Amino acid sequence: MNLEPLKQTGRLATIALTGLFVFSCKKDTPKPEPEPEPVERTEAQLIKDDIYKYYKLYSLWDKSIPDYTSDPAQFTDKYGSADLVLDALKKMTPAHAAYSSGVLDRFSYMLGLDGYNTGATASGRLKMDSNDGYGIYVQLGTEDGKTAQPIIYFVEGGSPAQKAGLKRSDFITAVNGDSDYSIAVTCTNTGCTINDASARDKMMNKLNTALDAGTLKLQVKHQDGTTETEDLTYANGYTINPIYKDEVYTYNGSSVGYLALSSFEEISSSATNKKNMDDAFTKFQNANIKSLIVDLRYNGGGYVESSAYVADKIAGTIGADKRLMLTYDVNDYIKNDAKLSKEFANTYFSGSSGLNLTKVYFLVSEGTASAAEMLINVLKPHLTVQVIASGTRTYGKPVGFFEEVIRNKVSFWPVSFMLRNSKGVSEYWDGLTPDKSNVDDYVFVDFGDKKETMLATALNDALPGITAKAALSTVSSKSRRSISQGQVNTRPERGMFKRR
């Protein structure tokens, strides 16, 4: 039998079957799906992503934050605004039961630039080196124990109110021609209460509205009984003069200096601020003062470098040996970044003044914060310090930040460092404890007046007999009283920041 045709037929069948198999495989194997087009994120989403990235990068508590750096959207898309992203990040920081927030980071914040809305409510912080408005801060006070009126407790240096001659202790008797600015109170030996809270609220709302308007006609009554009326114009970005009083008191051949600071404005780039500070300390040095009273009761902070500059001036000759002033705690990223780490190098005293003080007094309140607390803390290891408080503590903020501008839309300030003095003391989250507490902040006299209770308390310790000690015990029995429930506006917490 000739097998060749059969072999040929078999080969053809095999080829056919193979072809059929190959064809079937090609038909059954699906074509690969094309890669999805990347979804372009909106500006608002990118800003939320950047809030996460910079918080993770710079935060003092970066180790508490989960790592989504390769894909921040996994975290940020859960939240509807940049403010909600930041709020969620802050809630991941270590717990602190005494705070209403329950966590240590109650300080990181952001501001929308040029009207951009981050979802946050308006911040009460001052601008750096400037402020808006009239510069008036008001609470309620009574002269007769029966009727209370708004009384100015602080006027910001450089503000329209300061330039018009208004001052602490002036009663506001009329606003824009409206003289309905008094309410009934009941006073006893333990304090005063407002009879009608709704009347107080109505008056406070009226005054707040007036202080937000573009112009203001203000009638005030001075403590000598005379009145005056001033027409003021709302100022956008007036330059702050942080020194609102510098004085020397002399008694029995000894002298004490008094320096009142509203904040720590820029010194390194401001010839005016530096000159004013230098002039004040030259005045103290020429008077050969042996004690200094530093009034920080309305000081909410400012620049770290400016506070350090003042600390060096106060330390005087004891700083000539270049002893350590302060150190920084920062996260590993900042430590390992060659450029950033230099900005957080240790700071040393330099002996920039000739003062040789035996004691420093600090007048404080629960609003004394940040760079103001830093000044007290860094001097404690080197000088005899006495803290005199209107309450029971200071604010409690040993941490600070620097600015990161995000996409020219958001000014972001994540807490990035903590300051320690030369003894390593820093974590005063509940505030610094005073040596004397609950000393009356007597708003019925101007700053620098020896009858002002907090100043008199320090003066009578530094220069016994300079002020009639009876004055200290009789102030509380006078009919003039501050009304604790009646503060119309408060000094904002300023911050503790470094300029990069």
C-alpha cells in the first residue's frame, strides 16, 4: 500500500487542526483594556492634598499621621474642605484632656488669601507686624456699682485710636451719636453681676458692629470727668508699635524700669522697631536700674527672634559668656534637611546690654501666650524672676510655626517646633504658674500709673514704700469695678512664628 497520500493527508489535517486551535485561542483571549485616562484633580482637591503633604512634612507630630504621601487623595477625598482636612489631622495628634479639642494641636491654622474660602471661619489673629481696625479693646466697668458702661482696657500702638489720644481707662459714653451705652448691674463684696444679659448682648452687638464700620464717632469720658469726641477712620494694615510704655521709677536712690509690650513685632528687618527697643534699654541702662517690670498681660506673642532679642537685652551682662538661651524640638525631616535645620540651631545669649539686674517681674494674664511665655521661660534659669498674674496661669503654648503658602491661595501654619529653655523646660501646655495670682487688672488708670494694681504689686516688692501700700488693699473696696461677664472684644492670640 502506498502510504504517502495518507501521510500527506494526515499532515494537512494536522495543519488544519492546528490552525483551527490557534484561531480559536486568538478569538477567546480578550484584548487588554486601555489604561484609564488620569482624572485631573480640581484646584480645591489639590489644595486639600497639599494641606496633608505639608502637615505630614513639617508637623511636630508627624509620626501620629498615617502615610498617604504617594496618594494623598485616599485621605483628603474623605473631607469636603481644606479646613476639614486640617481638623482631621489635628485630631490625630497626642491627647491632652484639659483642652476642649482633646488633643495637643489646637494651634495649626490656615487663612485664605485674597478671599479664597478654605471652609474655615474667620481667624482672630493679627497680621504679622500690622493690624486692621481702630485698635480699641473694650470691656465693661462700673463707677458707682449700679450702672456699667464700656471702658477701654487697651489701645494698640500705631492705631487710629492711639493717634487720636484715646487711652486705657476712658469710658465710652456715645457711639455715632447714640448714647444708649449703659446697663444696670448689682455689685456686692464678691463682685458685680449684670441684671439683664439680653441688654448686655444688645449693647455689645451694637458696639461690635460700630467697630467694624469704615468710620466711627466716639465720645469718651476721661477719669478726670472731662469728655471729648473723636472722629476715627478704619485703618487697613496700620503698623503696630509694640512698646506702649517705657518708664523709670526712682525711690530712695534705687531705680526700677517698666516696659510694656503688646507683641513681638519684627526687629531684624525693621529699623524703627529695633531703634525703639534699643532706646528703651539704653534709657534703663543710663538709669542704672536694678529691677525691671515687663508688662505682658495683653501680649499674645509674635516672632521668636524678636522675643530672643528682648531676652538678651534683659539678661544683660550675664549673657556675656554666651550661655545657652534656648533649643528647638523638630521632627526628623527638618533635622535632616541641611537648609531647614540651620534655622533651628540653638540660640545663645550675647550680652547685648550693660544691665545687671537682680530681679525681673512679669505681669501676665491668661492671654499671655507663645513668644511672650517664651521670654519668661528662657530667662528663668538665669535671673530671679517673679510672675504676677491677673488670673491663675498664662495661656499655655510652647510651640510655634512658620508659613507655607499653598498655590497662592492659602497661608498655612502647621505647628513645627517646640522651644525649650537651657534647663530643658518646655511643655507648659496648661500655662506658666505665677508666683502671685488673681491680682486685679485695674483698668481705671492708665498703664504706668503707680496706682495700677498689677504694677503697684511689683513696684512695692522692688522699691518698698514707693507706693502707699494702703492703695493695694483699698482698690478692691472702691465702687469702680470691672465686669467679668462684659468683655466686648479680646486681644487675639498672636502666635510664635519664625520667618523663613
